[in-house]
Amino acid sequence: MAGAQPGTHALKLKPPIVPNTLRNGSRFMKWDDDLSTVTPVTLTVDPHGYFLYWTDQNKVHTHEAKLRELLDVGNLVGRIENRLLTIVTGPDMVNITYLNFMALQEEEEWAEELFSLASNLLSHNMNRETSLEKAYVRLTLQPNSDGRIPVKNIGRMFSADKKRVETALEHCNLPFGRSDSIPIEDFTPEVYRSFLSHLCPRPELNSIFSQQGGKGAYLSVDQMTEFINEKQRDPRLNEILYPPLRPSQTQILMEKYELNHSLLKQGVCSVYGLSRYLVSDENGVIPHEKLDQSEDMTLPLSHYFINSSHNTYLTAGQLAGSSSVEMYRQVLLAGCRCVELDCWKGRTTEEEPVITHGFTMTSEICFKEVIEAIAECAFKTSPFPVILSFENHVDSPKQQAKMAEYCRSIFGDALLIDPLEKYPLESGVPLPSPQELIGKILIKNKKSHKPSSAHCNKRLADQPANQSAAAEQATDEPSSPSNITAGEAICKLYTDCSFFSDVEAEDDDDDDDDDDDDCKKTSDEGTAEEREAIATEEMSTLVNYVQPTKFNSFEASKKANRSYQMSSFVETKALEHLTKSPVEFVEYNKQQLSRIYPKGTRVDSSNYMPQLFWNAGCQLVALNFQTIDLSMQLNLGMYEYNGKSGYRLKPEFMRRPDKHFDPFTESTVDGIVANTVKVKIISGQFLSDKKVGVYVELDMFGLPVDTKRKALKTKTSQSNAINPVWDEEPIIFKKVVLPTLASLRIAAFEEGGKFIGHRIIPVPALRPGYRYIGLRNEKNQSLILPAVFVYIEVKDYVPDTFAGRSLHVRVRLYGHVWLTHWYHMSFTLVRELTALVREHTVLVRELTAQVRELTAQVRDLKAQVRDLTAQVRDLTAQVRDLTAQVRDLTAQVRELTAQVRELTAQVRELTAQVRELTAQVRELTAQVRELTAQVRELTAQVRELTAQVRELTAQVRAMLSQLS
């Protein structure tokens, strides 16, 4: 089955939902990295989940304050650790910025929901309409102090041609001066769309519309149906399982996207309705089923490509620069499932093991902190197993014991110590599946077996006289001959032939040694001091399904048949094996893991092209994640799919023991239908923020025969990056031999060659038709505005011999070709038809299994319905009892209400009496006041009389004294 698969997979992806807590905002305290400035802010997420933003309250400046003193004030509730919120942003995994917030109380919901919004796969793959809406929301979230949108903000967002911006605003009757501003209520979504249509006219849409509808101004339901079925539908789909659209279904689509109701009543659609249909989710270039975790995860671990990192701790080159614990968080959150830890003995008094690149000037980081970071982020974005690739140079048993103890105590139950009962470490037993190892951490480290001296001598005696000769020998199935040499094929995958430089300078310290470390090493790969230390018992007990062993030969590995043993190959050694024994390398990777890592001369941390080793079925193709070059971009594109789980199921012929595959083949692969891919670059929208010319390039990556670098380069537009239109011939990839491993890259550049953005899409995921392709930056992050409008055709490959014949004639030839002289020419087509039948048979089996599962689920649901029915009956009885009680209570309430009314009447009477008494009291009070005044007057008179009596008495006394 090729292309989209609606109906065969129950989509688990959900669009982002912003909880009310985040919409309404919460109070936080934001501080700078130097802790000198703390700002109380309100942190908010817009209702669409596009942006996290904050509004400042009053700023508080402090100097030289400690974090706890600064933030742990009295009104904060909960422990500091549960209130901290750190948001990490950046253009790549090295140059990151930390935004630090502290909630006033414990806010677990904020951390969980923000992470959910940031990692939502549908948000990372938004349609064109949503991208333009995101730009609109951004403008509305940046008003000035008057709550209006500054025109300069609009000019800054669409800065490629500010004059065109002003003209488009004027057409919409909006202020257009650079110092002007627009009321938000005047800049509605409808006005914004009108502004875009004036800013970025789309004459090519009118051309497409007229081609489909002839000379008419509208498309009828039948014309729209024909357009969707002939142009937009994937011809690789089975018409029985995925029937073409019916007019009744088209009518529903037209009602959804045509806003003119009068046209809908006439059963027609305008060019505006067609335009809205093309930018909608109905027309994403990649079906959501491909983004979802939809691949079978129940097969052995060796049947998957696994996202892998090399020297994960480094942030720059291999010889100098900083090591960082944060890199482990970043790569794990990016979906990486295999990280590397170069462990060395710590020289401090604490004797703590460290991680660094030995014998270089790179800095050291603490081993324990790395283990804590891995435990924190291992399963944040993917539940499937994580492999820790230890390069153990710790020659201290005490420090190795510490390493083992840290792994046990910090990882806890997540660390897989004992093999699963179903998968013992025995010859012939396959590896467990990712599904069976969900939530588990596997350790890759040398495992000490402590062999006797006699055993060592015996093993050396049993080795082939010439191991390299044995490695070159063919297995039971020799490599398939092909017209293309391995060297020529590989040169097509690389931009120069320096890839074939001599290997004497390689850093092969990763190349795994024999199990018996006390046996003398005879290999000249790497120096003696670069060799790993002997594993202690504590570390050895942690190793099970990923046991490193030195590779001897494909024949020896096949004979031993130990799937739990794996080997690491430097890229040049892997290339040597691949060119000499391509089929055998693919066979080896069916049962055992192989890890590929960059050669030692890549001191700048550049990457090799991973596609070459994916073509051989190598699982752990380890890259330098700190370098976002084309190789890393391909890796990010590869693992964007299957739920970004870090695991991709290998093609069936790379898994089945009865199939054999040569990666350098030019002929059609048995059981695989080749594809023909045709791409026409029609136009671009908002490709640059400068007024420059732009152009687009196309590449195809896959098997050497399928790889075409710079297969197409459009002409450079004339100083127009807003809406360039290219009227050029399409590029045709006539025969993509292995579509399941092929990817199309569309990249846009400014006229000087500056990279704008790109998109890497697997050929099986390409949806034919007119599609908008939103561009990504180097780190595969979506760019808001830049997009390329294309027309894509993807169909099953038909040789030129039969290209002009009708389907009936071709089918007749397929059935009777062995009777005619067409035998040799049509053999490939017969095989492709057989593959289609097999593919559909597998699909029918899958559907049958799904029907059985659904039937079982229906039975379970029926039983649940019965139980629920009984529960409903019980609840109904309870409701009746409660209803009776409610009636009794209602009667009592009525009685109480009557009593309350009576009491209210009495209260009213008493209140009236109180009012009368109060009036009387007031009158008496007035009288008392009058009497008091009279008493005061009488008292004054008495005082005067008393004074007079005193005077008279004094006079009398004076007279008596004279008389006497």
C-alpha cells in the first residue's frame, strides 16, 4: 500500500487543546540568569496554543541576592523545586536560551501542559491555513500601549517589500503610515485574509481554476469531484478499499469551504472556495497517519532503524570545546533512542567518574548528572527503549562500581538488568521487540567473562588464519550482480570523493573488541591507551541484549546466530564491508544490531550521509547531533514519522530470512513496486524577509540508483520573495526503485545561495496533487510564513514498453506473456503485479485481524452495556427512593416556610411596636433634656443665691464683730 492510508489506522494524534488555566494566565516571577532582576509577570498561552507570552507587572530590582532569598518569600506556597518552570528555546540543540519562572504556588499543570503543547506532532505539521493564522495571532498579541496594532509590526513581519505592505493596507481601508496603528477590532481575520490577498496575489490559482472549469467562473460539483479524484487522489491506493470521492461527499466539502451561500445554493464553488480547500487539512502534503505511531512495534529490535547519537555530550568539535549535560536532554527530547557515554576515571578527591572525549581538550562533565538527565528525559517524547552506549575507560573498580550503582539507583525499575523470560541469551533466540521493552533502558558495555588461559589459547587457535579474508567471503547467498559498481553508487550519495580517504587516521576506539579482554589485541585500529577498560562484575551484570563484540566475519556471525551480540563500525570500515559484501551486510542486520559512527578525522563534528547505511539495514547509525548539516537534516526527516518515536520499521525484504537484497541494485526489488515521481514547482509565498530573488532546488535521496542531487533548480525570481511564480517544466524521477527508503527534499535559497528553508518527505508519504509545502529550518522546526506551492504526481512505475497500452492489454500481457516474444521485457511487471497482490493480501489479513479485534471489542462492549444496564436499573431505584425523600423534604420545607412566614409577621409587628417605643423614648428623651436644662438653670440660681447668702453672712459677721 502506498500513500495515505485513511481507514486502516485509528488516528491517535490529537490537536492541541489549551486548558483554561493556561488561557487565563497565572502569576509567576521571572528572573534573569544573573539573578539581579526579578519581574512579577502573568504567564499566558493564546487559545490556539501558538505562543507563550507574559505581561510585566511592577519590576523589582535587587543586587547580589541568592536565589532562595530572592524568591522564597512569605506568600509563596510549596517547595521551590515544585514551583520552578524553566523553558528552553533555541535554533538548535547547542545554542539554547533558558527562561526561568517561579510560580506563587505549585503549578504542575503548567509544566505538563506546556510540554504537551510543545511536543504536539500536529502542531509541528500544521496546514497552510493554520500557519497564516499563527502569523495573525502573533500580530494581535503585540499591541502598543493603546491596545492597537502598530503598522510597523506588520511591516516587520512582511518585510520583504514594505511598499507592497502599505499598498495592501490601503486597499483594505486601514491606516498604512509607518507611525500609524490599527485598532485590533478593525483588523479581523477576514480583513487579514483580504490584506494577504492584496499583498500576495495568486494568479496561478486562477489558472488552475480555469483549467479545471474551462471558461466558466465557477466549478460545479461534478467538476470539483473530477478535480479531487483526478488531481488530488493518490493513484497508488486500491479503489475498492479507498474508493474515489462521490459527488455527495464533494458537496459536503464545498459547503465547508465555500463561504458564498448563494453559490452553494446553485451547486457551484468559486476560486476563493477552491483556495480555502487547498490550504486546509484536507490537503496536507503528508497524511496524518504517517505522522502517527502506526508501524508494527512487536518485531525484534534488529528489525528497526533506531535514532542514534555519537559523542552525545559534545557541543562543538571533537578535539576542543565544551561538554554538556543538557545535550543528553535535548537529543532524547528530539526522539533519539541511543546515546553515547564516554566514561573516564575522575581525578578529584571525590573519585567521581566523568564523561569527556579522552586525550582531547574537551571539558569534563559529571557521570552522575548525566544519568540523572537521562532518567529525567528518557521517555518524555517516546515510550520505547533507550540504549546507553558506554565507552568505558574507567580503570578504577571503585569508580566502575559507582557507575553501576548510579544506574541502578537512579534508573530504578526502568533499567533492564535480567533478560526477559521469553528471550533468553541463547543462540537462535531473536531480540525482544520495542513493544516488549517499553519504558526500559538497555546498557551497552563490555561484558567480562573472565576466560581461562587455556580457553584463550583455544579460541586463538580456532580463529581463521585470515580474518579479513573470511570477512570478504560470500555467505550462502552471494551478492546479486548489478550493472552499477559499489564505488560509483556511493559517489552519487556524497558531494565529493574525499569519503574514500585512507583509513589510517581513523579513530576506531569505538570498534568493539573481543569478549576476552585478556587476549592480546592484534588489530591496529586505535591506540593502546584508547582501548576500553576491563568491565567489572558490577557493570557486566547490567548488560544483556546489547553486548558489544569484535566483528570477525559475516559467516562467523551467521553461524554463531547470537542476536544479543552487536558490533560497532567506523564509517570507513562499514563502507568497506558494504562495498565488498552488500547482501551479506543486509543479512547480518536482520538478526543482529550494528552501530555506525563517524571517522576520527571528522574533528569538526561533521557527519557522514546516513542514507548509505540505512540502505544496508544498519540500525544504530550514530550522528553528531550538535552539527545540523545535510546529513543530520536527513536524520531528522527520517525520524519525524511513526510518532517521532525514534524507531522506524525496516522494509519487509530487510527483515524476512527468505528475501535477499543488494543495496546497489539498479533493477526492481522483488516484491516492491517502483514509483514514478513528478514534481512541478509552481510558486512560493513569503520565502524571505528581504527584497531578493529566490530559487528552489529538488533532491532525491535513497538507494544509489535513486539518489539525484540537485535534480532540479528553478530560475531565480526577479527581486520577488513574496509571491514568485515559476512556469517551468516539472522534474520527473522516472523510476524510484525503492520508494520505501527514498525521500524528496525541497529547499529554497536566496539568490546568493543563502539557505531559507527546506522540507524532507518520504516518497511513500507524498500525497499527489496541488499541495502547499511549509518549509522548515535546519533543525526541522516549522517556519511560519515561507511555503512552496507544488504539483506532485506519484504513481506506480510502468516501463516505456507498456506505457502506451491500455490497462486491459497490459493485464492480458501479464497473464500470457510466457506464450509470447514479450517474455523477457515484461518479467519485471509480472513481479510488480505479484507484489501488489501480496501487498493487498497482507492488507486484507490485517483488516481481517482488525475486524476480529473489533468483534471481540463489540462483545466486550455488549457485556459492558449489560452491566451498565443493571447499574442503571439500580440507579433508577435509588433515584426513586431519593425522589420520595425529596418529596418528604419538600413538604417539610413548605411547613417550615409557613412557620417562617408567621414568624416574619410577628417580627414585623414587633418591629412596629419597637418603632412606636422608640418614638416615645425619643419624646421622653426630649423632655428629659428640657428638664435637665431647667435643672441646670435652677442650679445656677441656687449657686447665685448661695453666693449672696455667703456675702450676707460675711457682712453679718463683720457687723457682729464691730458691735462686740
